[in-house]
Amino acid sequence: MGALEESLRRRREGGGKAFVPYVTGGFPGVDAALLRAIAEAGADAIEVGVPHSDPVMDGGVIQEASSAALAAGARPADVLDTIRESALPIPVAVMTYVNPVLRRGIDGFLDDAVSAGVSGMIVPDLPVDEAGIFDAACAARGLDAVLLAAPGAGADRLAAIGAAAHGFVYCVASYGVTGAREELGTTARGLVDALRPVTDLPLLVGVGIGTPEQAAESAAYSDGVIVGSALMALLVAGDRGGMLELARALRASIPGG
């Protein structure tokens, strides 16, 4: 069990629910000071994205943020340098895609992540049945390799995800890419209920959560929530203060805040 999983289990065992905000690394203004401010807003962990030219899981807001980061010259090493500089008191999970990992090499990428203080890895385009080598390399370094579970996945696949994941299971709340929704669908609750019998890992819900009310609704049946696009939309608009205000409001809406 790595530091990410340990922290989230501790939150759950204390009767609370986790809040994990996402930011796009390398986007102008996503610096060490911002990561520290997000931690101070009450995050249990922070998910930091490595900008990629083809972010297949991400919707318009994060695609825009990734494009701006790449245009500014951001590289994976720059994102890791920001994480290192932040010296956060909470775990950091890096969200990336297979191509940047393979370009650097699995061992090199993970060694760089560990040296920067990263605790977990999220690679949404790496399915459970192709993740064995990567997961083993993460485990050898004490990194938690988080896996995603999507709506509509069959019982056998959910069991495989539950058995192979570390840190937490990322329960995708809605069909489609990331992005805040006016209303949450009903698929997330069923997904969480289906995973409970097959894993003791914390089950966190993400994709589509954009307001404190939606966060509270999702936390009522899960072990915590992940919020990205709603926060990044404010940063993209140049409203750093508003982004931190929303982070504090999200934390306050979730039990244990």
C-alpha cells in the first residue's frame, strides 16, 4: 500500500469522504504555490495532469488547458519539477497517457515521478488487461497504480479492476469525456455498488462533478470525489481566486471537510 492509498483509507476510516481536485500541470499559473494553496483548501490528494496532444479522456476545458500548456513549452519533466517544488504534505497522483510514458520509458518515467514525490499514477488509456507490466513497475517503486472503472463494465471486468488496482478505483460517473454536467447521471451509484463486493479499495467518483451540491450527492454513496474541469475552467478564465474559492466550497460540501 502506497502513500496515496494509505491517506484515502485513513480518511474513510475516520468517517469522512475524500476530496481530490485535478489541475493540468504546465498550464500557466499552475505552479508550486497554487498546488500548496489547493492542499490548504482541504484536498486529501491532488491529481496533476501531464499535458498531452491527444487527451482522449478529457473534454473541452482540459483539452484547452493542455493545448495552452504545450504551447507554453511544458514537458513532463516540468510538471514533475512543479510537484517537487511544492513539497506537498498530501499525496500527489500524476494523470498521464501511455504515449508520454513510453516515450520516456516506463522505468525512467516512474523513477522521475518517485524522485519528484509522486505517490500514484493514473493512465486512463491503459486498460486493466494490458496494465500488468506497468502496474508491476509501479508496485516495485511504492507507487499506487490507479485504475478506472467505467459505466456498463461487466462483473468480470470490475472484479479484475478491483483486484489489480492500487490507491483507489476511479469510478467514472458519466459516459463520455471529462467536463462538468448540469445534472449527474444515475450510472455512478450502480458502478460503486457493483465494485463494493469485489474490492476494499476506496471508491472515488469523478467526471461530471462540478458543484458543491453534486459533490455532496456523489460522496453520499462513494468514498470521495474527483473534480477537475470545473476548477480548470476558472483557471482558464484567469480566475485563480475563484478556483480556490470553489475548491474550498467543494471540500466543505463533502463529509469530513
